[in-house]
Amino acid sequence: MTDATARAAALLKEHRESIDRLDAILVYTLAERFKHTQSVGRLKATHDLPPSDPVREAEQIARLERLAEEADLDPEFARKFLNFVISEVIRHHERLQK
């Protein structure tokens, strides 16, 4: 193995370790987020409120797109990601209302 190949392998290992740490942060952050949305869902079910709030959802999507642009992340990706999360939250809220 050449020195350049060894350095590349070491850099690759460092990047992968960072990715692994960030993946763990994402999972724990999503878990915390869903704990709060479950509380919201129970509150909505208790007070007979609709499981979705289209105005809030649109505001959140616009906010996340702005944050994505600031973070140099593709806003389209951010919107798709948040839409997926919102659809899961609504599904959970609908289940709580049954």
C-alpha cells in the first residue's frame, strides 16, 4: 500500500466514523421529535382536534427550506424529508383518534 493510499484509507475511515456519529444523532433527534408529536397527537385526540394542520405544515416546510438553503442543503431534499416525517406524524395522530 502506498503512502497516498494509506492516507486515503485513513481519511475514508474518519469520514465514515463522522457519518456514523451523525446517523446516531439523526436517529435520536427523530426519536425525541416523535415523542413530542405523540404528545401533540394525544392532545389533539383528547380535544377532538383534526390530526393534520395544513397551515402549520406549510409554514414548517417553508421554514425548513429556508434552513436548508442556509445550511447549503438541497431545499427539495429537505422538503421531501419533512413531508415524509409529517405524513408519519399524521398517520400516528389518526391512529390515536380511533
